[in-house]
Amino acid sequence: MSHKITLIPGDGIGPEVTQATVRILEASGVKFDWEPFQVGADAFSKYGEYIPKEALESIERTKVALKGPVTTPVGGGFSSINVALRQKFELYANFRPIRNLPHIPTRYPDVDLIIVRENTEGLYAGLEHEVVPGVVESLKIITEKASTRIAKFAFNYARKNQRKKIHAIHKANIMKLSDGLFLRCCRNVAKDYQEITYGEHIVDNTCMQLVMNPYQYDMLVMENLYGDIISDLCAAFVGGLGFVPSANLGDECAIFEAVHGSAPDIAGKNLANPTALLRSGLLMLRHLGENDASTQIRNALEKVYRHPEKLTRDVGGKSGTSEFAESVIEEMRNNSAAPATA
Ligand code: NAI
């Protein structure tokens, strides 16, 4: 059986890391039927639309997309493609596992944290306007429906995956109504999951606590903006943005993408590290039920990380994006005779 997947390579380093990821995923033997589409500024100059309607129809059909980073202009121009896709397909849960890869030196070994971020509202609802010249207003939307939905997602994941603890992250001491509602929804959901310890921490304290001792947390659930900031902070525990995968999940569709941006400073130079998008591809394989292939690639990836010279330059290696991909594929071939470890 072949999996139909919408493929959005993105721009900047997007096409390079996507090509490397696709090569590795295909080398696992899993069959894919990719439907590739351009989005963003490139798509606009060709088709007059930032997200061509054919791309949206493809996601509606395939229900699964693998996406590279897309450049978003700052302070003007078109609004974020990522935010638009998450809202259009109700991809309400942004799921980011934070785990170390062996042999990447970091300040904190053996981190194993899960961040669940509400993806559709909060300050990213996109409701901004100029009240009078010199005064702008940005609205933060928190609803009972979306807060309950994200809390249920987090607790269900915890129950299915034997996670022990969930902290809801908030600023309800200041935003008493909006973050207060978010917390009430989390508390209500928590009552149905007595086996999972539930806690609440204020977001600024959480940043300090994370840096002091990330091991005190297991899973964190929070609204959109806090999730955006804290997930990048946590990426630093495992080597930075080049390592962290993410999944945007809804009830119908799922989009898998790296956490990092389009890195215009290194685009087109075969320098980008494809690890984050590859790890997002591994989450996609699990979503598709291809657990053996996911494990096979993960084992090969971890083996490559034992050889510093095979790594990309951002982690002190000498390889380009394509050579790195080749090393992972070579490891998969070497390991294909050996049984995969879980
Ligand atoms: P960035 O993540 O593109 O770059 C930050 C730094 O990390 C740069 O020095 C870059 O070279 C490095 N870096 C990032 N990914 C790397 C990789 N895979 N391998 C090696 N080095 C890597 O963040 P920045 O500069 O804030 O954003 C650039 C553009 O990307 C902006 O237009 C932003 O809006 C967009 N962006 C898109 C995202 C998405 O599509 N999911 C997510 C974040 C930003």
C-alpha cells in the first residue's frame, strides 16, 4: 500500500531538508505517493495565491502533509502560512517531543519532555487593528471549547503513553479571565484522569524552572503564544532548533513540520541539518502506523550521530545536507539484516 502525502517543501532551506528527508523515508521501503506543492512568496509569484487552492484540496484529500519551513515577512506582507494552515484544518494540537539525540553535547542529558500547545487561538487569532493612529489592539481569544479540547488531547496522550504528570502553564494572575478560563478547563479535564498528577505553573516562573531543572516536568500544556516561546526554549535542551520535530494534529488532518524556520542565511548551500524534519517524518510514520520503519530510521539516525565527521556543520561535522542523508541511508542498509530494537 502506498501512502498519499501532500508535500510542501517550503522555501529557504526547506527544499534541501525536504529532499533529504524524503530520500531517507523512501529508503525504509515504505511506499509514498507524494503530492508536491509550493506555498508562500514563490507560489504567489507563480499562481497569485500564497497557498494555492490545489494544495488545500490535496491536504483535504490526503489528510496528511509533510511540510518544510516557509518564510514569513515581519511587520507586513502576507500573514503566516503556518498559522493559516493550522486554522484552516483545525490542527488544534501542536505536539513537540523534546528528546536528546546521543552524542550531541548539551547542558542537560536525557531530557524527555512533551510540549502540547493550543494551535488555533490565543494571541495568534490574527485579530489586530489600529484603533487610532499610533495605537493598535491585538485580541487574545480563549474559548472553553478549544481549551477543553487541548487539555483532553494532552491527558489522552499521557494516558496512552504512560506519562505521569501534566502541568498547565498560564498567566492567570494577570489575565484572570482569559487564562483563568484556560485553567478551569484544564482542571475539569484533569478530574477524569486521576492517575496523572496535575499541576499549574505561571509562565515566567516556568521558564526559570525549566532552565534550573527541566527534569521536574513531564508534559506541559499551554495556549498558543506561551507554547511558541517555551517550545523554542526547550529545543535548546537537546541541541537547538535543528533537532526538534513537531506535529500539528486535528481530528481529521495532520501536518508534520520542523520547528525551525527557513534559515535564509544558509539556504541553497547544502549546509542545513535535516534532522528536525526527518524526526517530524518519524512522527508521521507512526501516525501512518509504520512503526517499524520509524524505529529503523531512528536507530540509523542515532548511529550516524556517533560519528561526528558525518554530521552537518551546525553540530561540528563536515557533511553537507545530502551527504548526511546518504550516511543515514547507508546505516539503514547496514542494519537491514539486524533486527530493529524497539
Ligand atoms: P530560523 O530557524 O530560520 O534560523 C535561526 C538560526 O538557526 C539561523 O542561524 C539558521 O541558520 C539556524 N538554523 C535553523 N534551522 C537550521 C537547520 N535545519 N540547520 C542548520 N541551521 C539551522 O529562524 P528565523 O531566522 O527566526 O526565521 C527565518 C524565517 O523562517 C522567518 O521568515 C520566519 O518567519 C520563518 N519561520 C518559519 C517557520 C515554519 O515555517 N515552520 C518556523 C519559524 C520561522
